[in-house]
Amino acid sequence: MATMTTSSETTKRTAAAPAANGSEKPNGAAKKVGDHDFFWTYTEEPHRTRRMAIIKAHPEVTKLCGPEPWTKWTVLLVVSIQASLAYYLRETPFFSWKFFLVAYVFGATANQNLFLAIHEISHNLAFRSPLANRLFACVANFPIGIPYSASFRPYHLTHHKSLGVDGLDTDLPTALEAVFLDSILGKSFFCTFQIFFYALRPMMVYRLPLTWVHAFNVFIQAVFDLAIYNFCGWNGILYLLLSSFLAGSLHPLAAHFIAEHYVYETITPEAREPENNIPVPETFSYYGPLNALTYNVGLHNEHHDFPAVPWTRLHKLNRIAHEFYDPLPRHESWVYALWRFILDPNVGMTCRVKRKTGGRLVGGLKGAAKVADWKASEIEA
């Protein structure tokens, strides 16, 4: 059973060969140097190009852009469920199978859902007003226990505008991670504690200036945590924190972090056109049932192509532009993707596409372009 399917034969991972003219920058190719290097490419990220091609072929897809009213109600339901479960476990011993089972099965699933709600809201897809989205993201943040929604937004939007750009895309593992974690033991450690890597890595790459939104995020989170403590005691706080940890650990839904951009298969030399090496694919979709719990984040090529299309319309986007998406490599199982990432020596921390240049910082950074109003950027939010 393969973790991905493609329009052609599934192939082994290989480093791209230099161009025929001897140039160090082969056309459209990615080059790997050494055991602990990444796939370095010299082409722009593929999503803008495909977005323009899809709009040209199917101009009606632009009508799919815009906020989804169901998002806010879904968030409020999940926040209520987590608060209720925290109250339910208020007298349950922390070191008990019941506490950990509820936290893993229900809590981690709920908090992963909220992680991805914040992801959805960061694209201004809950309300038309950017300010309303920023404030509501703080509400979705409540059961996570630690304020992070205000910081997530600019880092994530920069990930979209600077996919694979070294020093800008904080979704990329650092060189230090590549050296020390590119083994079965290291990858196991990374997958178990990846929530901490995703929380701390961005600050190690570059830091955001603090704004009033950050202050509001901290203040309102402290108010919620205090309310949980008053009604549920320390058990309520521990339940929410444990749920967040497990949501970013060895959990089926957490596998999407790995499955989205780590390269499992590449194009073999035989499949390359003689004069135009095919670039390594760098975003992978998943169309299975776990999307129902994760705001369809598995449709990741579709999401990167059209970040302003909400979760409820991504499948429609796929159906309209199926000729663009059907040939792309995809994951058939998130669980298997996680399992293979850890155990397969051919898949590891360095299996990411990187670029030296391109992209830009987004959101409140000195010298960076400000995020435009939703109406002015509904195609490329």
C-alpha cells in the first residue's frame, strides 16, 4: 500500500540532476547536497501559477471566495464541548486512564479542530471584517490554554506568501533540526513533541513586534483560564493543556502537519523532460474522512492555490478544477503518512523544498507589506 498515488508510476525519491548545460541552477529542478540538506529549487512556488491557470480555465471559481458563516458556530460548539469536558474531569485524578483517554480521544481531537479553526480564521474566513476575525480567533484559542492566535496569523500568512523561502517560511525545519532529528529516534521525538517545535521555531527564525491584538489575546485567555480554574480547579487547566499537547503529538489528526509539505515521492530522472527538469512537488492533499474533523485542511493544494476559499467550498473547487488536481501526488492516509515519516529512512526532516529568495513578510512587521482589506485581496488572502 502506497502513501501516495500519482498520475504516473510511483517513484523513488532522488536528487535532481544538474542541467545539461552545466548550470548550477537547473531549469525547474531541485538539488540536494549532502545527507542533511533540503531540496533546493530555483523556481517560484507552484500555487500562484496554478491559481492563475485555474482562474483562466474556470473563472467561476472566484465566486467561491469569501467568509463561511458556519465557522463561528462550529468554533463555539467545540469551545463549549471542551469547557464541559474540563468540568466533567474536575474530580478525576490526572494520572488515570480515564483522564488521559478523554484527553486523547475527545480533547486532542477538539483542540486540533480549534488549531485549524484559527488557521481558517487567519485568512479572514469567519467574518468579512478583518478585526472581527482577529478577535474571534482569540475565542477559538480559549481551550488551547495558551494564547497564540495573534502570533499565528502573520507567521502563517507569510508561509503562504513565502512558501519554502529560507528564513521566512517558519513551517520549514531549521538546519539544526535537520542535523539532530533526521533519524528514526529523532523523527519519533519530533512527531511526539512537534507542538513545541511549531510554537517555538517561528520565534527562533524571526520575531514579531507585539501589538494590542497580542495583548488582548493574552488578557482574554487569562480571563478564560481563571474561569476554568474557578469552576474546574487545576484539573480543568491540566485537561486543556494535555489536550493541546496530544493534539500536536502522535495523534491521527496531527499527521496533517507532516503530510502537507514533506516530500515523500519525487520525479525520477527518467520522467524528466530532456530540456526542462520537472520540479519536486511540495504540497500534498488528502481527501479522506478525517477532513470532516479538520476544516478540510487535507485539501492542501486547493487551500494554497486559493487561500480565500473557505473549508466548506474546497471540495467544490476540486470538482470544478479536477483536471488540475487529479494528476497531483496525494496521501491516502494521514496515519500511514505519519508512520512512514518516522520509519522510512528515505523520508525525513530534510524532505522539504527550499528557496533562497522570493516571498515577503506579512502582517505588522517593520518594512513588510501590511495585510490588505479582505475585499482587496479575496483571491490571494
